[in-house]
Amino acid sequence: MPDKMKRPDVKLVLLGDMNVGKTSLLHRYMERKFKETVSTVGGAFFLKQWGPYNISIWDTAGREQFHGLGSMYCRGAAAVILTYDVTNWQSLAELEERFLSLTDTANHDCIYAIVGNKADLTDPKAHLSRTSDGQPEDQTECEEERTEPQVLSACPTPPASPASLSGVMLHKQVTHEDAVALYGRILRYKGLDEKSSLPAEKVCFETSAKTGYNVDALFETMFDLVLPSILRKRHENQESPTVDLEDSQGAHSRKARIGCC
Ligand SMILES: Nc1nc2c(ncn2[C@@H]2O[C@H](COP(=O)(O)OP(=O)(O)OP(=O)(O)O)[C@@H](O)[C@H]2O)c(=O)[nH]1
Ligand SMILES: [Mg+2]
């Protein structure tokens, strides 16, 4: 497929504190598995083909030292997925204290989702997971259970809690209501009216990257919600077509060469 066909139509960004599971959520959705992660450095993006559209999904680093990059990654984002860990109250507080202001560079009609990950640690129902077509999630490739030695990197992400391995439930520090309340505060921060915005029930999720619980629902809901943004962008581009600098420079230099020889 020519390179141009793969240019992203729209951008989604995952934000949140280190260790909440942003990279694991993306692996689960894109690669259908849960595997050991290394704490993200800077950011990385995956391209997802959604019908005729290309969606770039940006994974960002939660570590404080990369904080300055966050607003750059959010520039022009059509959706931001603010991620916390349901077993860690501070990870929710950080979304408001540290990450929300990074979204000032996102599109004015950016959609915000609030996602509480690691639900498998607190909620037995998060152990059962279905793919978007209703099939049980395939967990046979769960690399966490592999016994081969893992290559240690300079900055390994702390391993999943032993509780997640033993099946012991942990205390849920953040409730769904806490996330809904944060969503309300985000709308106020953005100067948006609750009545004309997406309802919290549509954009507040609890997920498990480990079991796959709600992961398809999260990403695919977001893809559907950004479709209007894609269509608007395409419409704007049709009305004021951009000049492809590469092509025009190529044509120009070809002309120049023709002219001078
Ligand atoms: N039990 C459980 N553990 C998870 C889940 N998601 C991630 N983890 C574990 O949490 C740790 C951190 O996961 P990452 O995906 O690297 O976290 P991150 O948010 O990308 O972290 P940074 O890249 O540092 O910002 C890893 O040990 C994962 O195995 C989950 O849904 N359930
Ligand atoms: Mg990461």
C-alpha cells in the first residue's frame, strides 16, 4: 500500500501515571495478548485501520521525567484516554493534577475517556472477557506466565502484583463514581456543558489489560466517537486542499532542471 494511504486520519492519545497499564492496554488491543512491558520512554504510536480510516494511537510515558513531552503528544488529538489504576487512588488524582493541563493542546472538540485499568485485581467479573464479536478472549498467549528468562532492560516496569498471579482480590481504591466525578470536573475545566457533552456512562470504563476485560469496548467506542472528527477533517481538507510539499518541490526541481538544461 502506498505510504500516503497510511497517513493517520485522526489521533488518539493514552495519558496517565507510570505503571497504570497504558502500554499493556495497547498490546492487548493490538496484539491480543498481555506481555511483560518496559516502562515507556518518550512515546510510541500504533496505527489502526478502522474501516476506511487510519487511526494513530499514541502511547505516552507516565514517568515524571517525560512530563514535558505530554502536551506535544496531545497536540491535535481527537481523543484522550486518561488512564488510572483502580487499586491506586493517587493514579486518579495525578490525572487531574499532572495530566489534564497537557490536553490543552488537543482539538477543541476532543473527546475524553476515563479508564480504570487492572480491574482483574478487584473485580471477579473482570476475569471473564469477550472480544468485540462476543467470543471469549484468547488468553493462551499470556506471556506473563512464561517461564523463559526475561531480558532485563535498564528501566524495567515493576512486575504485576503477586495478587494478580494468585487470584487474591485487592482493595479497590477508586470507584466508578470517583471516575464519573472526575469526568464532570474535566468538562468544567474545559468550559463544557454537561448536558451537551457525552454522558459519563459512555466514556468511563473499567478495564483489564491482563484478561482483556472491556478493552475492545474501550478502543472501539473511542473509534466510533472520533468518526465525526475524521469526516470534518476530510471535509475541511477538500474545501482547502493542502499542497503536498514533497510533490510540488519534486515538480519544481524537475521543472528547474528542465529549464536549465
Ligand atoms: N493485574 C494487572 N496488571 C497489569 C494490568 N495492566 C498492566 N499491568 C501490569 O502493570 C505494570 C505496568 O504496566 P505498563 O503497561 O507498562 O504501564 P504503563 O502505564 O505503560 O507505564 P509507563 O510506560 O511507565 O507510563 C506491568 O507489570 C503490567 O504487567 C492489568 O490489567 N492487570
Ligand atoms: Mg508504558
